[in-house]
Amino acid sequence: MAKKLILIGTDHRIQQSVTKGPNGAWLPRASPRFHKLVTHCLRKLGATTILEEAHPEQEKVAPTICSEIAKELKLSWKAISVGQPNVADALYDQPIENYMAMGVVPLPLAGQYRLPLQKEREAVMAGLIGEALQAFDCVLAVVGYTHLAVLAREFHEKGVEVQALMFTYPLVIDESRA
């Protein structure tokens, strides 16, 4: 059987199942469209495991939508990343009111793609995806949207069937306001 990789490129904030409230407490965060896409990839496209660009200790900081789905469906979930987590690195966003109160207009697309750092991160992710493809026939990997094309091309060139999907709201901080 041919190996298949389903890649979802997204904004990391969309991956999160919780958000920090104004008083610092974790609040549940619904993301029905992202949840629907992930379950579609599992149930209809045949993925049997989930890899996610998140910190290795992400579950200790805050769960992601993908890790919650994996628990619900009794599937394996694995974080694929480089580095150790801290609260500032966790995948969560603040309510848009917090940004506005600080006088910050959220522009998440502004920033620099640091090639040496990203190349290293993509090499680590590609290695972990490759390991998963040895164990599973169909792998779902959720990565930041800047890594989508790099990883899709790499695995396509290796003869893996790749389905690359983009799911992001690049200028939206709070999906519930989309």
C-alpha cells in the first residue's frame, strides 16, 4: 500500500482548545471548522495518527484541538517541534480586547521567516513525519502554514502521496469573531 501524508498548514492559534481570559484563567475555545477539518481527514481521508507542530510538553501547558480529537478517537498524537516549552511559547492567544486595550493592532502575518532556524525546524519535523510514515500508512500532520509547502514538496519528491491543505484566518485573532 502506498504511503499517504495529509498536511494541514494553519495558524497555531487555531490549533488551541483553550485561551487565556482577562483574569489569566484558561477558558474553553471552540473551533468548529478546524475540528471538522481534522475529523474529516481522519474519518474520510484515512489518516490513522496525528502529528502536530506543538511543543513536546504542550499537554502540560494547554491541550490542542488535535490532541483532544486523538483522545476522543483513541488515536496516537505526537508533538513535532524543536525546543522546550514555556508559557510564552504555548499555543494560545489572548482575547482581542486585550490586544486592543494595549493599543496593538494584531497583524500576525508581519514578521521575518528566519531561514536557518526554519530550515532546522522543518528538518526535525520531516524526520518525525518520516518515522510516522514507517509505522502508519496514512499520517495527518498539522504544521504552521509557513512550513506547508516545504514539507509537501519534500515528501512528494520522496514518492509519498501528499494532500496539502491550508486552514488559516491570517488576520483574525479570535476565530469566534470570524
